[in-house]
Amino acid sequence: MSSDRHRYAITGRRPLSGAVEVAGAKNAVTKLLVATLLTEDPCTISGVPKIAEVGIVLGMLADLGTGIEWVDDRTVRLTTRHIATASLSEAYSGVNRIPILMMGPLLHRAGETTIPLPGGCRIGKRPIDFHLAGLRAMGAQITEQPRSVSVKVAADGLRAAHITLPYPSVGATENLLLSAVLARGTTIIDNAAVEPEIMDLILMLQQMGALVSVEVDRRIVIEGVPRLRGASHRPLPDRIEVASFAAAAVATGGRIEVIGAVQEHVATFLNYLRKVGGEFEVTSRGLAFYQARELTPVPVQTDVHPGYMTDWQQPLVVLLTQASGASVIHETVYENRFGYAEQLNAMGAGIALSTACLGGKACRFALRDFQHSAVVIGPTPLRAGPLEIPDLRAGFAYIMAALIADGTSVITGTRYLERGYEDPAGKLRSVGAAIETIPV
């Protein structure tokens, strides 16, 4: 990961009011880019956000032989007539988790590949065991090295399999989808993830000629086809960015209209925002958010879709530091998601972590000594101070903390935030935030 280009200096205690336009979803766009490897035909993706993560993935595709043409500021056309090299450099090891999703497409196009081990934000181990087990069931021969994975397949290619995931992993579901659409026979994925971003990937694959059915009880059925064609697709709006600006509006006592926000994509979040004291309105352009009453505590348990999204947890925690009473948050998706709490406590927050499952049910981290639950006592006034962003989603939590703190906070580690948020400083300024970018 490259170093910061700048720091942020944020002076707090100003209500945010105005409108921002939501970008295309990072967690959808990056997977759509990978899907273009499945065909020799041109694929056009519009509504592409200007974020660092997109640039990284486009660099990977260019290395593999993809021709990349920007049609306009937000629209990119990708054409992979031939695979120039079937393997990615180990320089991409630990950068993000996208290379692991390229295994299936590269096996279909080249019969073999070597992929660097994935990385990403430091929020938990996120092992690739489910990915590799599924590919082995489909006939892939896998050799694991310290920093990479080599995969090859017989001349007749990947074959269909009936795969049951031990946990509804988003990444593993996406990997198996990308592998199964051109495999021989009908693949069944049981206990699959069904997040909106996965549905978006399925819609693009369907445009390309794939046969994919989403059935009841987390079952996805993929009938393999001999070839896929090009497609044009616009990703869904980023529901994490929507929730981030919604929480910021409520926390600062302002009103922000998020242009392009879709109620359906954030329905679960909206219920919790309303319970805390926030409110929303459907507008002709999207959704508008504001504080409706004094903030009150809530119990929250993160979960896979349609539960409360783990990436919505961090801005909500900051919001709950201003609620009157004790809130309980039980994180069940990643074991190390509260690493950001220590710096919030240094600003004056009252967040206590626990290894116990404090939610309504025991989760897979029970009795494993992970601090995956938190009790937030509020309201606590926050004091400005230095903040170093440890990961992408914690980044917006620190932005929110600085926005409601008394004084000016200086934030470093902005490169993590800019991996997934398009022009965060510019968007915040447009709704009245006092934020200055300082070159480093």
C-alpha cells in the first residue's frame, strides 16, 4: 500500500447540510471488472468511482493483457482478446483480495494461473480455505506457496460441483460464481452469500449470457454455458457510503441528501438509524437524512445480508457515543473489527470491548478470545486529537469523530479511506465540513 498523499485537518462541531452524490459501489465495481476476463468481447462499465481500489484492479487487468479505454470520466471499456500472462506478480501480494477472484476466469482462459495471496484491511484473517475447497471440488489442482497459490486444470476445464459453504462468505460466493458460469454442468452453491453486490454481479453475468438462479435458503444454481459475450452494466450505488453520510448528518445535527441512494439497499440500516433517533425522507433524487429526536442507545448485531452490515458498524458506533445510555454491539462477521476503538476512547469516548458474545446469540467467535463485542456509554463529548486510520471503514468513523469533536483533529492514514470513498474531503466540504487537506 502506498503512503499518504495528504493528511486531513478537520475542525468539528459544525452541522453538515447539503447534498452529495453517491458513487458506484466499490464492492461491486471491482468484481465486475474481474468478470470481464470471462469473455474476449468488449465490456463497458459505467458509473465507475474514482477510488484507489479501482486503479489497483485496472492495473492488475492491464498486466494480464486487458485493453482499457476510458469512454468518459466514469465509463470504462475493457477488452481481453488474449491473456498476455496467466499469472499476477507477487508485488500484488497483500494489496487486496481481488487476485483470488481471478482464478476461475484465468483457468477458463489459460488453463492455469499463479495468484499472490490476498490482503486488504486488517480487520480479521479472512482465510481463503472456502475458495480453494470449492475450486478443488470443481477439478482444480492447487499448490499453495508461502506468498502465492498456483492453480491448473485439465484440458477439459472446470466441471460442475455441489458446494456447501461453511459460512456464507461473500468472497467465496463470488469466486465460485465466476468459476461456475463456464464450467461443464450445473453447479449448486448452498449457504451462499446473497448481498446486493453479489446480485449485481449476477445481473452482469446474466447479461453476458450466463444462466444463474438464486433460489430459497441461500442456494445459487449456475448452469454452465460454452461462452460468454460482452455486456454494458452500471453498478449499484455504494450502500456503505450512503450509510456513512447518513450517520454523519445525524451525528452533526444537520441534513444531507444523498443523491442516488436507494432505500431498498439500506433498509436494515434505516431501521437502526431511526431507533437511535435519526430519520430519513425519500426525495426525487435519493434519500435525505437528519436527526429527529434526542439520540438513544440500541443493541446491534452485525450479520450477513439481510442483517446489519459489518461495514455499517463503525459510523454507528461513533453516533452511539452521543446517545444517552449504554449500547451493545456484537460483531459476528470479522473478529478484529474494533481495532479503531482505542483512538476514539483517547478522544473521550466510553467504549469497552469484550471477548464475550454480547448479542442475542453466540457466534463463531465464541470462546476464542477475540474482542468482538463492544459496550458504548454515552453521551460523551469528544476532544479533537491526532488520529491514524488503521483500515478503510474505521477511516470514516474517525472522520465522524473529528466532525463532532471540539477543536481541530489531524488525520493520517488517509490512503485507506481513499481506497473506497471517492473524494471524501471534497464531498464533506460540499456539505459544510471544515476540512483541509495538507500535503505530506
